[in-house]
Amino acid sequence: MSNTLLFHKTYPHPTSKEWVVFIHGAGGSSSIWFKQIKAYKAHFNLLLVDLRGHGKSSQLLKDLMTNRYTFKTVTLDILQVLDHLKIQSAHFVGMSLGTIIVRNLAELASDRVKSMVLGGAVTRLNTRSQLLVRLGNYCKHIVPYMWLYRLFAYIVMPQRTQKQSRHLFIREAKKLCQKEFKRWFILAADVNPLMRYFKEKELPIPTLYLMGDRDYMFIQPVKEMVAVHRSSQLREIANCGHVCNIERPDEFNQHSIEFIRQQIVAK
């Protein structure tokens, strides 16, 4: 595998021609999908990637890491992997900030995206989360990044039932270096302008939003988005917070696999 490619892993299916691509969020890695692999690989070919600077993609060429990140450059990394594997089109499953990357990929190459499953979707930063970003931006040069990440993890995932999700994301974030954390943190400032554009311009791609009903920072903007988009639907998972694929994997797998299979049958 070329060292300019993102680290990726495939799980081929013996008969299916359908691919599902999993995109994790900032601070995570492809390891967050460990509760999805068994259920999904019974139906589809799977592709898991580590975004630049994350997981096993942290050893990419240094010149790739020198410039300021944008959602476009991060998205093009994924398209490069699809081209390398000769995957013309696929269904995409994203989590948290990864949902923005999936939506941006659909914007840049809509013919490559058959459907989207967006878990714990970030469609707008509310007032509280904007204040957190500003605070973090102010402190990022003077406060150790893991202090900030732990703070954000507890604010976004505060409930006792979210302990496993917090632990997993904090563990994965420790693998990031300080400079890498800052690059991704700065990227968060681009969320609201980009998502305003996405809200105004709906793509005719079937989209399922899977949200925990206790995901108090992000669920209301998703409800507003779904209300004005014809190709989108929302399923709320009861007694669940932000990282619904880990907190409620059975419900997440059931709803998302059923949705993807429906899109295959429809075509």
C-alpha cells in the first residue's frame, strides 16, 4: 500500500457487489466500528479507513501534514482510496464529524455515493458548542490538548451510559500529536458555514440520520435539517447519547443495514 494513501482495511463479501465505507470522526479511528463489522460483513463488502493523522494513517508523509486542513482535502484522501481499490460507488456510514466528511464527499462526487447513514450527525454547532470551540481555540497553544479533548468528551458525552464511548475516544485521541489535534480543532471552525450551504442545497441521495435521543448538543439541528429535506429521514435511538454506534450497536446496526438494503432493492 502506498504511504500516501490513508490506512484502510477491507472485508470482502463472497457474493455481494455492494460496498459500505465507514468514516470515523475527529480524534477516533476505524477501530470505533468494531461493533458493526460482524453484522455488516454478513451482507456487504466493507471498507474502513483511518483519516489523515488518525490511527494507522498517522505515519503518512510529512508533507501531507504541513498545510492547514480543509474538509475538501480530507475528503479527497478518501476518494483516492476508492480509486485505488477501484470502488466506483458505495454506501457511506459516518459518525460525528465524519458525517460532515461523508456529506462533503457526496457534494464533490455525488455519483460515488449511493446512500448515506449519518450517526451522531453534526449539522450545526449550537451556541454552547461554539463557545467550546472558541475556548479551545484560545487555549490550544497553552493547554495540553488532552485536557481539552477530555473536557469536550465529557461535555458531549456526559451520561454514565456513555462511559465506554468517552473512554474509547480519549484512548484514540492520545495517539494524536499536539499539532495534529490543532489542525483538526481549527477545522471545526468551518462547520457552520459549510452546513448552512448543505442545508440550503439538498442532494437527491437517500440519507438516514441515526441519533441518540439524549444527544442534546446535536439532535435539534438534525430535526430541523430533516424537516426541509425530502431525501432524508431521522431515527432516534432511545436512552442513547452521541456515539450511538457504540452505545446502542444492535439498534444502530438493525436500522442502518435495513436502510441500506432498502436502497439496493429500490434500484
